[in-house]
Amino acid sequence: MWAALGAAALATGLATYAVRGRSSQWLGPSVWRGPRHRPEIALTFDDGPSPATARLLEVLARHGARATFFPCGLNVERHPGLACAVAAAGHQIGNHGYSHTRLWFRSPKFIYGELERAQRAIVAVTGVVPTLFRAPYGVRWPGLARAQRRLNLLGVMWTVLGRDWTLPADRILARLVAGARNGAIFCLHDGRELEMRPEIGETLRAVERLIPLLHDKGFRLVTVGELLRS
């Protein structure tokens, strides 16, 4: 009996790690940090673009910071001008699925369709072909690895999750500063899933304060692609 319970607990733990573990490679090639020998950090923003993305771009430009955006394909179609502004500003654009739909308990065909439809939307609007993918909610599922291979996408998790959809700016900032290490990937949001006009004021206030602090500590803010270079 105890052996069976132990085996069941182990299987549950392994399954949880496979779908949610930030360093897991079981359900698709993925990274959660970059090399530790350079003082560089990658800021990433999910769920956009939204009307508030323009304000975020202003903050990044004012501080000379580059970032990586993981937009939803549907939001790219809703706000094509903002999606193009992200690309024009020199930021990297990844793939966050088309509709921010949960991928768990979905078929491989459905998973591929979400990624492929987002890929087409981003290419059609911006001319950029994403090479990075972040799963909605950070949850991977069987079938994702094949979809990533077909679309030539590398999965990207995170070193620190800002939880900026629920925390005030002070606490977002504290989480990120505490996790500031060479090669860190920070996950924030310039949208709220598919909300038309999301409120991201706390995110903006945190980022406005974060960038000078990181610069003062000697970190360069780069895209994920730059972070992962050899």
C-alpha cells in the first residue's frame, strides 16, 4: 500500500514538474534564464499589445532599455499599430498563442493551431517571424514540443514572475530586485489576457523604478535573444 502511494505521489510530482517546472524540457525545448557570466537581464511582457503598451514603450525608450514582448495573436490583430510600434522600437517579439487559451487537456492539433494562428497574425501585422514562445500561464502540455518544432519556436519560461496582475508596484519591484542576477528573465505583462483596455498602472510604476535600479547595479537590459547568445 505504502509503495503504491509513494509511486502515485512520485508520478504526480513528475507530471507537475513536466507541465509547470520552469527548467523542464520534457514537453518542449525551453529556457528560464540566460548565461550567468554576463551582467544582463531580460525584461519580458506578456498578453499585449494593449492601449497601455504605448506608455510602456515610452518608459523603455526613456531609459534606453530593450525588452521582449510575447503578444497574443488576437491582440495583435486588434492593435496592429501598437504591435508594429513594438517592433519598430527594436524590441523582440515572441509568440504567446492566439487567444491566451489554456493548453492543458487540449489535443496536439488544438495546441498547434493556437501557436500557428498567432504566428501568422504576428507575421502579417509586423513582418516579424517569432522564434520564441511562452505558454499561457506557463503551462506546457503533450503536443507542444511538436508544435514548437514545426514552427521553429524555443520555449521561454522565467526566472522571476512579477505577479504584476495582482500586486502593487512596491511589491512587484521588491520581487524583481530580489531576483536580479546575471542571466535572469523577468516576466511582466502589458496586457491582461484578452481585456480590451487593461489597467497596468502598477506594472508601469514598477518598471519605471526598476530600470534605473538595475542600471545602477551594473545590469544591461537586453532581449531574450541577446541574453541567450553564445
